[in-house]
Amino acid sequence: MRAIDAGNAGETPGERRESAGKRLQRRGTRGTRGTRGTRGTRGTRGTRGTRGTRGTRGTRGTRGTRGTRGTRGTRGTRGTRGTRGTRRTRPPRYIRRGERLRRGPPRTRPVTLPVPGRWPRPDSDTTKPLHGPARPGGPSRQRGRLVVQQQARTGAAHRVPTGSPHRRSARFAGLATAIAAVVGLTTLNGAGAQAADNPYERGPAPTTSSIEAARGSYSVSQTSVSSLAVTGFGGGTIYYPTSTADGTFGAVAISPGYTGTQSTMAWLGPRLASQGFVVFTIDTNTVLDQPDSRGRQLLAALDYLTQRSSVRGRVDSTRLGVMGHSMGGGGSLEAAKTRPSLQAAIPLTPWNTDKSWPEISTPTLIFGADGDTIAPVASHAEPFYSSLPSSLDRAYLELNGTSHLTPISSNTTIAKYSISWLKRFIDNDTRYEQFLCPLPRPSLTIEEYRGNCPHTS
């Protein structure tokens, strides 16, 4: 306004008003700006439905109580045994044929008979001897009369001896004493002769069940042998009969197979020892040792067992044997070849690059397995057996439905025939020959058995 006023300073108020009116007329009135429309309200977002509540889990039903076991019925009392009926006796010979029996109630009448072969007494009713004439040379001796009571209706006869009862009792007593003495003498002589023939028999007479059992008649103890305390092999465990009442025992050393340890053969330890052997399951120097090395280690173990072990007093050093599995079985052949004085060798599914063993003179039982793919019987066990001398006591048993590793776990067939072989040739116990000869036939556990019978060692 000050600027306007300054520019129109010379105008009168009326002119100024007129000028202002003209200016206003020229500008014109400016329209009012329309109001901005209100923005529509945003729709409200629907509320999210509430999540249904999870149903509660049903409670588990209670387990029914086990019914009580019924009481066992009482065993009925055993009926009394009926009385034995009277035996009907045959009618006497001297009843005359055609004689009619009197009807009516039975009656008996005594008839006095002479002793056979003797003339009757003068007062006898019979006047002829029953069994021929009297013995010449004087009157015969009457030992007593026999009274026959004849029953008229039935014809039965009953002979009643009338001799002295004391004399008869004394006679029977003397006869019984004599029989008992003869039987006792025979038994004593038989047992004594058997013991004298073989002082190495140990344990009771064998049966199929006794040699198939998991344990024999002897209780067993064991002792561990550290590899640091021995040379030539890797130590092991000795199993032996606890009792010393039967004297010394034969012994056998057992080698494991390739990469194996003594634990794989541990099942044989107490099983053989309880039958009357000292058993040494060994560790080898290394698990990779070859058969020839394992053979030398078996012999070193036997030397330690008989010379330096804590049980050497229980071992008969002249009765020793070897066993082994896989390369250990090949090692048992090597040991038998090196030391002919061994009494028995038992290779179990053996492996060896040497296929021929004509030098062996130790009785040998070879086990093969029909399903063996590591040491197939066609290239190992069978040629090993065939190469043994034909004059040797030898046998080949092929297990049915088995594999190369079968011998490292408990097996009744292996135990049964191993015990029999060791008893027969280490103890010279012919009571076990019955399980080896005649040759066992094929069965559910035996695929094939070869051998020579009878055994001569």
C-alpha cells in the first residue's frame, strides 16, 4: 500500500478511489479454490479367524492284568496192584488115562512119591521107580518125600517138598554167594585189566550226548599268558582241568587264522579242557603271519606249556597235539610235518600254498566247509587230505551248509569229532573209536566223510 500511495501521491482521494476501483475491475475477482474431496476411507481388514484348539490326546488304556496261573492238579494216587492169581499147575504124569473123575465137591488125597532115580520106601504107595532103576551099589539115600495133592474136579496138582527147609536155605545162600563172588571177581579183573592196558584214559565212558555237550565231566580253570613273558609266539590263554586226582593230561595248542586273534578260538578252550585236556589258545606274533610261521609258533607254545608254564606239572609232554583255523590250520600241518612226535593234528578249513603233505606221520583229521570261498575245499582241504600217506590214520570231514568262518564260533559237529580224534590218538582211548568207525554217514551237518577204518595207531 505504501508503494501505491507513493505512486498516486498527487491524486485526490476521490481519484484514488476511482483508480483503485478500475484496478479492481481489471483484475476481476479470483475464484475461490474448490475444496479437495475427502479421500475415501480404506476398508477395514477382515479379522483373521481364530485357530481351532487342538484336541486333547486320548488317555492310553490301562494294560489288563495277567490272569493268575491255574494251580496244577494233584496227581492221582496210584492204584494198588492186583493180587497175582494162583498159577494152575499141570496134572501129574502118573494119573492114568481114562480115569473118570468123581463128581461133587473137590477132594484131595495125598500121594507119596519117591525121589526120581531112587527106589521107594517100603511104605510108599508106588512100587515102581519113576525114572528108571536105582543106581547100583547099595541102597539109595532118601532126601525127602514129595507129597502131591490131587484135586479131583480140576485135575490140578500141587507138589509140596517135605525136605528140611534149613538145608535148602543154606544151599541157596551158598549158591548166591558163589555167583556174587564170581561176578565181582570178573568185574574187578576187567576194570583192572582195562586200566592196566591204557593208563591215559580220562573221564567216564563216553556217549553221544556226553561228547556233544557244551561241557564235559571236568571243571575248568584258566590262566592268561602275556606276550611279554614268552618268546616265539604272542602269548595266549591256558585252559586246564582243575582237579589233579587223575594225574597228568594230554595237551593241544590252537592257532587262529589270518588277521584273527586267540579270541576267535576261545570257544574250544573250555570245551576241550572239560573233557580232560590242557588247551592253549595262542596269539600269533602278528595277525598277518603266514602258515609256516604259525606252525613254528604252535611248537613254541607247546614247549612253553610243558617246560615253563604254571601248569606244566599237569601236562604229559609225550601226548601233544595241534589245531588251527585257516592259515592256522595250514600252520598245524606245518607243525606236524616238522615234529613227527605229535600225536594228533586237526586243521580247520585250512589254507596253505603247499598242497602236498606226504611227509606227515601224525594222525590227522581235516575239516572242510562246503561253502568255503576263501579256502575252497577243491584247492585246499581235499588235496591236503589226499596227499597224506594212505597208511596214515587220517580223515576228512566236510561240513554241510557252512563257510570258511564256521570254526570261529561254537559248533557241535566240530567239537564232537575233534574230541573223539584227540581222545583216540592223544589218550589212546579206544572207547572213542565208536564215533569214528565205522565212518560217519552224510547228514544234515556232514556233507562228506572219508577215512580209513579201523585205526591202527
